[in-house]
Amino acid sequence: MRRLIESTFVTLAGDIGAPQEWGPPYLDCPEADALNRELLFGADALVLGRKTYEGLSAAYTAMAAAEPEPGPAAEFVARMNAIPKYVASRTLTEMSWNAAPLGPDTAGRLATLRQQGEGYLLKYGTGPLDRTLLEHGLVDEFRIWLMPVTTPPGQRLFEDVGSVNLELTGSTTLSTGVVVLTYRPRRN
């Protein structure tokens, strides 16, 4: 059975909104590149909420159009554009970027997808979709990238999600001060 791994960037203030604005200085290091590459290239498919889908599809389509120089960055962009994607949305009716809607029964569809294969599904970002995923016990692991920066109040990590008990299973400290915390939900 496939696992579902969620990877999210968060500030010390608990903010997850606009990581493209505050994250880059802390992710510009070989360790972050290696961890991000390992996560993406090891995944069978991506699971995205609507906002994350819209933001990433626009960014990575533009990066591919800019024809990056051959190398690891270009390979990452190519993988991001090619990997299958499953999107949770109540409003989008048409999708591109190798994406398909999860449909009205998001939890049921993801449970079925988890039964197909042995690898893992990778979910970027934390948002309203997490409430559904956690209620149905569908997240197997969280990779929370804690950035050494504070931001004004914005969207919070696990906003509108009830109490979740997590167990720390690992941590990695990057040379830029980022700490990647790996948690798994405690199953009662």
C-alpha cells in the first residue's frame, strides 16, 4: 500500500502562506536541494489542493518555458511538470499540467489511490484539504520544514484542523538553519 507524505514549509510564527516570498534564502543549499529532489523523484504522484495546484502549475510551466540550462534544476522542473497530479477542488472543472480531479469523494478516491502500488504519494502544502485527510487517517507522514524567519500573521499550519497527536520520527538541520521535522500521526 502506498503512503501519503505531506511536505510543508512553515515559519517560526506558524505561517505557511507565500513561502515563495520568505523561503528562498533558507532553501538555497545543497542539503535542501537533495531532500526536495529525493522527495519528488521518489513519489509516484502529487496530491494538491486547488491553491497549491494553481500556484505550482503556473510557476513550473513558466520555468519550463524559460528553458533552464541542463542539470539538476532542469531535471527537477521536468519531473515536476511530468509527474501525475491529483487535485482536490470544488470549483475547478478543467485541469492541465498532467492533473486530474479527485472528485467529490476526495477521501474515498485517495484511499483507493493509496491501495494502488507500493511507493508514496507526495502532498505539497497544508490547507483545507488536510482536515479531510486527517479525519480519514490518510496522512502517513509530515515533513515540516521549519524556516528560521518570522512573518506577520497569515495562514497557519493546521488551520481549522482539530487536535492531532504526532510522533517525531526524525529531524534534519540544514546549514541555513532550516530544521526539517518528520512526524507521523499517532494511531490510537
